[in-house]
Amino acid sequence: MILYYSGTGNSKFVARSLANLTGEEACFIPKCDPLKLTFSGDFLIFCFPVYSWGVPPFVINYISLINQQFLDKVKREGIPVIMICTAGDEVALTPQMFEAEMRKRDLDVTALWSIIMPNDYVMLPGFDVDDDALAKRKQQDAKVRVRGIAEKILEHKWERDVAKGKFPKIKSRIIYPLFVKWGVTPSWWKASGACIGCGRCSRVCPVENIDFRKGRPEWHNNCLSCTACYQICPVNAISYGAFTRGKGQYFCGLDPLES
């Protein structure tokens, strides 16, 4: 069973590819009630993007709500628990953070992998999407890595293979908490007069946080900071304060890999 969360599509591509390659079911976390979740398959795989060198708060909260019957079955049957995260480059202490959350639910993590995908974070100065050439190169490399990880999962070849990077403690223990506290401010999302009212931003939001009123998007307070609305806009009419001014857009359009 693959439980995945994705905003701009990188982790969706990985999760659905792994589903095809391993025969496991891919379940989109925002659409799967943790209180009613039932386990199926041979593995429990969590797949999500790294947020500011940490596990997305939405995913942490979801793990805390998973019903005990589901967890008891995983533990009783010795189901391997696997983390696969996507990132533009480094993951810092994201794996340790995930393991800590699983320990709170009395589960051990069997394997951890990270996959480098095109960067999509644009909400701070100095951060922008990758240029087209780099993005395509990362996507091609990711396809190879996903297939390799799928083979290792099926062969039970467990690893802790992640791109930790430099200064992980500073990134995950100092910057990440600041991001959680201050990095998600829905009121900063705006649509300019260039908006054509196509509704793509509303449809792509993983938690249905955007309504359309009088032909204009309106953000509510359940924003996950995934930037999907900004990235998908066909006329680049959406902005996050001044932080996204002059920056590029990226949305993963890759079809899932087939076996």
C-alpha cells in the first residue's frame, strides 16, 4: 500500500510509478480518511515531498490520526514500512523526522530513500524553479532511480539511501520549525488582473482550499504551501506576496512508469 501526498506532481509520479512496478495500491492521502483506513498489500510505503528540509506538517498530522487497527495489522504481520521522499536536492533530517513520527505509533521504519526531482519551491528569496534543461535531466534520472528502488523493494533489499546534504541540523531543527510557524500564510496568495478565471488553481489544490467567487480564486485557511496553484496557472496570474515575482513555474507532467 502506497500512501502519498503531492502538490505539484513529483511525488504523485513516484507513487503511481511504484504502484505500477510493485503491484501495490496508490492512495492519495487527502482523499483517504485515516480513521477508516484499511491495509492492503505487502508493503506500507509513504511517499511525499520534502518541505523546508522536513516532513510536510500535513503528513505528520495524517500519521498521528491513522486508526489503531490499521497499525496493529502492519505490526502484527511484520509489514515493511518504507519512506520515499522527493526533493529538489537535499533532505537533511527528514528521514529521522519521519522515523520519530512512526515510533510514536509504535512502528519501525524498514527502508528510506530520497529521489531528486525538479525544484518547485518559490516562496522565499533566492529560491526558484530549475531551468528546463536541469528539470528534464532530473526527471530522466528520477525515472531510473524509481525503477531501481522498485526492484529493491520487491527483492527486500533494504537501504537508507538519502541525499542528506550539508548542515542538516540547522536546516531541519532551525529553519523547518520557522517554516511550519511562519511559512504558510494563505492571505499572501493573490490573483492579479491577468487571471482568466479558468479554475485550474481550484481544481489542482490537494485539499480543496481554493474557491471561485465572481470568477476569481479565493484562498481559505487550509493552505498546505504546496504552490500547486501558482505552478499550474496558465497565465502566471497567481503570486505569493512579492516572493514569486519574476520566478518560473514547474508542474510535473510525467506519465507514471509502467512495468
